[in-house]
Amino acid sequence: DIQMTQSPSSLSAAVGDRVTITCRASQSISTYLNWYQQKPGKAPKLLIYDASTLYTGVPSRFSGSGSGIDFTLTISSLQPEDFASYYCQQSDNTPVTFGQGTKVEI
Amino acid sequence: QVQLVESGGGVVQPGRSLRLSCGASGFTFNKYGIHWVRQAPGKGLEWVALIWYDGSKKYYADSVKGRFTISRDNSKNTLSLQMNSLGAEDTAVYYCARESQQWGVTFFDYWGQGALVTVSS
């Protein structure tokens, strides 16, 4: 199975900050990498697929980059509604696997 | 609009069985693969199972293989997860999620609200 390692596991930030979350795969996955946002008690929501493609309706302050092994999710200017947990997920191989998550807190 | 609604969660004793259902609406159900993903309390997301759009192929996480069975009824737009020999480690919120594809990349674009399964004596 492909292991996905996110860092950091949590971070504290303020409204307006630029936030970067990284995700590393245990082997090359090309750009088969997706990012999800999850708020407490809610289902995850798709933010980015194919490493850098913004999903419909997702604000442009979110962006993704990377290929192969290393990937990044960036929030250019953190908004109050962005305080949540973020997960990367590889879809190169079955089983799909998720990173352990990054909690973005105030 | 696309909707996935899980049902069947609850409290079950260790070693017993439980069946979850996922009802789908707002899209052509028989054209999409559907997954189950779970999340233990305070933990991250764990993929559980996948069934192809036509039910012809099924895949399972090692942690549930031999105990869980995924199935679907395309005539009723429903997905099921039969869970047997449940243990405390299966306590989680279970989500059904639709798999979509673009340029060969698959992703989960719609999720249900989740069904809580608690395994406890």
C-alpha cells in the first residue's frame, strides 16, 4: 500500500496568514493526489484533484502543487471558515490511502 | 442535487453483525463506483471498500477483508455494507462516497453525512 505522510499534523494560524501543508507519498503517484477539507461533525469536502485542479466552487485562495512524491496545499489568505482539518489522498493505486490529516487552528 | 444518505448505524456488541445502507439520488447511480470510508473517533480517514458501477468488482481494505461485504442494487439506487464479526476497532463514522473521474484521476466528489457504528458490550 502507498503511505501518505502529511506535515505538520497541526498548525496555529491567524486570519490572513498564508498556510502551507505538505503531503509525501511513499512512492511516485504522478499527480493522482486529491485534497479534502473536513470540519468537525461533517463529511469531508473535495478541494483539489489531480494535484492542482480546483474543484467546482472552491475559492481561489486554495491551490495545490506537486507531482511524483511531494505535494503541497496552500491557502493564500486564511479565512475564518478555513479553520478545519485537511487530508491528502492518493488515487494512483487501490487501496486508496489518506494522509493522517492536518488540523488548522487559530 | 446529488445526495447520499447513510442509514443503519447504531450500537452493536463485539462479534455481532450490522448492515449499513447508502441511498443515492440526483445522479445516474449505475454509472458510478461507490466507496465506503470510515473515521474512528478523533482519528483520520480510512478507506474501507469499493464497488464498481456495475457491481462486477469489489475491493476491501485488509482490515475488513473476510468480514465486510459491499454490495449494490442499481434498480433501487442503494449501496450496502454488511459488517460481520465486529470489534472495537470498527467503531467509527462510516461514509459512503461517490467516485468521479477526470483525465484518468479519480476522486470522491460527493459524500454522505455519515453513520456512526459503535461496537461495545
